[in-house]
Amino acid sequence: MKIKVLAIGKTDDKNLQILINSYENRLKHYIKFEIEIIPDIKNAKNLSEEQQKGKEGELILKKVLTTDNLVLLDEKGYEFRSMEFSRFLQKKMNSGIKQMVLVIGGPYGFSEKVYQKAIGKISLSKMTFSHQMIRLFVVEQIYRAFTILKNEPYHHE
């Protein structure tokens, strides 16, 4: 299985990007992994929230194959503990899917079409974080999940 993280907009903070790259490189020892950035919508200030979500949704869905398992990082999603998340990933790998795509949406969330295509939603916290921080958190949690599955001494519970 391959895991792809799709995110709207680039990361401006170089320090965050260094940390994201570090976990991305670590993950390659366990699984095929990729982060793909969808450029910010041009002239978004002139669009309503719904129009922006619609345009972002179209760009997201263009990047998703019909065989992909699309999972949204959404504040209303299921909150996993790290051990549960590792078991979730193990089940996905065992099911034989080729690619799971985790999507970090824009500032207003996702369009209805994206919600309809998704097989599930995950929330990393009840708190609100910047979209740039979420990238680091999700990549670290995927890395943590694989160290749990391999019984490596990264996670302590």
C-alpha cells in the first residue's frame, strides 16, 4: 500500500518544512509515502466560502483515483489514539488497497462532493490547528503508527 497526503497550499515556515521532510524520509523505510501539495486557489479573497471549497474540491478530486481510499482530516472525524491508528493502518494494508489518500483541506474544509467520495474522516484533535501544523502532525502520527507496528521504541504507552 502507498500513503499519500494531499494538502492545499504550500508550507511557508522553513522550520516546519524541515521537520515534515525528516518524518517523510523516516517513513520511506516502512511504506511508500508521498506528500502532494495542491496550489492555493488564485483570487480566493474574491470567492465565497462555498465557492472556494468547490474549487478546492475539484482540484482534490482530480488527484484521487477511483481505486483510492480517500480519508479526510476533518474536525468532525473520528479521534484515534496512536495505538488505534496503527491498527487502522494495518487493516488498510491487509485489505489490499493500493493507495490511501489523507487530505488536508483548505481553511473552510471540504466541498460536499469531496465528503461524498471519502470513505472516512479523522480528527487529530478537538483543537484547531493551522493547516501547516496539521501536515507535521499527520506525518509524525503515520511514522509513529509504523514504529508501533514494528515494535520499535519510539512510542511509549
